[in-house]
Amino acid sequence: MSNNKDTRATKTTETTEAREHEGETAAIAAMAGTDGSGKPNTVQSLAAQLRTLGVREGHTLLVHSSLRALGWTCGGIHAVILGLLDAVGPG
């Protein structure tokens, strides 16, 4: 029985440590922007990411987002809006 308890305790500890690591990774990603480069988001990088997701000129988007979820963005919400406009083009 002792072995089963030890095994369970080890698995619980490993699971807890993995969750803590995932949380740290998410926090670092949020601080560094969403493209994984470690650099802050910019108008250009946001537009490029949107294009990678399939957004094309002329598309109509309905956007509901959290600036915090996007991560560090140079220019804040203004840059996000400009990135969206850049991705969908004029008109």
C-alpha cells in the first residue's frame, strides 16, 4: 500500500508542477505578445497574425477581445484597431 500512496503523491506533485509551469509560460507569453517571438505586438505583427489566421482584404469581422489576452502591444488599443484595419483593407 505504501508504494501506491508514494506513486500517487509523486503523480500529484508532477501534475501540480506542470500546471505551475504552464501558468508561468502563459504569463511570459502574455507579457511578450502573442506571436511567440518575445517581442511586443505591433500594428504590422497583429495584421500579419490575422492574415495567418485567414483574414483577407474585404472580409467583415466582428471582434470582441481583451487587450490583456493579446499581450503587450505597442500603441495599445489603437494599434490593435489599426492592425485589424490593415488586415481587412480599406472600405
